[in-house]
Amino acid sequence: MKIKYKFTDENMRTHNGCQWTLGEWEEVSGKGELCNNGWLHCYCDPLLAILLNPIHGDYKNPRLWEVEVGGAEKHDGQLKSGYTQMRLLKEIKLPVITIEQRVRFGILCAKEVCKDKKWNIWADEWLDGTDRTNAAANEAAAEAAVYEAAAEAAVYAAAAAVYAANEAYVAKAAAEAAVYAACAAEAAANAAYAAKEAAEAAVYAAVYAAEAAYAAKAAVYAAEAAYAAANKDLDLIAIARMAIN
């Protein structure tokens, strides 16, 4: 038996008004990408479910369920999972997460990929409570912009490599080397951009922590961007547990 976790609204409904009934199996086709009606969605951990809710289901009065899953499966790392068979087993208590804990989650994720020294000093001072002023956060956002320049440089490198590959078609080895360089540069650009996005989103979450909805979304965007920059090699469950302690 595979056990996962799923949100519904207060009326036990999910996207497009799908009505769930305790103990009854639902089954879908398994066709298409994860974020469509070909998959029944769930999470691998209840803590991640509540942390990621603001940019997924965004349920205002969510109910959290332990579910049994089966059939085909599809995963976006630890961010979300889909199965073709699912039934609700029992309702479980929602984790209580504060806005500060949400912001901590976003910052801790961003720290995994943002290596800028000044930004990390700000992040550490926000996390330990030394300096949570808006001025410090705005300065940190400016520091995070260094990743945009790195991304642009990598894109230009990719374009130059592709051009070199076209010009060097008579030398197969040279062309292949240039193409590989292009792929590497593109990957570097994507990672750099995602790292910048993660750092900036974490800062915005901290700046707007008083605005619950904005801070919750910004913190999750920081986590998602960090996840992309790290090629989905982050243990989001471990980071989430660190954030609430």
C-alpha cells in the first residue's frame, strides 16, 4: 500500500469541481503532463503539502487527507506527484505553519543555490533575527541581481558556440565540441537564472512578510526556483522540517 497526502476544499472537492468520497477509488487516464486531469495529484509529505498550497491548489479552507495510491505514477521531484488511481483513507490534522516559517523555508531553499557572499550574509542575519529591516532586504535583492548578468553571459556563450559549430561543420570534432559547449552554457544560464529567481523571491517574501498571501507565494516561488537551479537535487522535506524548528 502506497500512502501519500492530498488536499481538497472544505466540501471535499478538487480542481474543476471533482467530488471525492471517503474510501471510493478514483481513476484517470495517466495521459499528458502532470498538471492536467490525466493525473490525480498528491504530495509525499503533509508539511510540503501545506507549504506548497499557495501556488498549487491555493485552497483557502483546505482539508488534508491520507490517500492510498496505485496505477501509473508521475513525479515532479518532491514538488508534486500524480497517480492514476487514488482513494481517500482518512482526514488528518493540518500542520500549523506561520508566515515566518514559510519565509524561512524559501530562504533556506535559496541558500542551497545562491552562492553570493553578501546575499548569504543577509540571509543568515534574517534567519537568526539579527537584521530583518526592509533596507537590508532591499539591498539583498540588489545583490541577487548579479545572477542575471551571469545568465546573460552564459546565453551569449551558447549563441557563440552554436555559431562556431555551424562554421566548423567540416571538422566534425570541432562542431561536436562547440555543440556540447552550447548545451553546457545553456544549462549554466538556466541554473544561474533560477538561482537569481530563488534569491529574489526569498527576499521579497521577507520584505512582505506582513502580507500573508504575498509572503506565502513568494516563499514557495523561491523554493521552486531553487529546486530548478539544483536540478531537483534538494531534499525539500528536510529543508521544510528545518524551517519549522
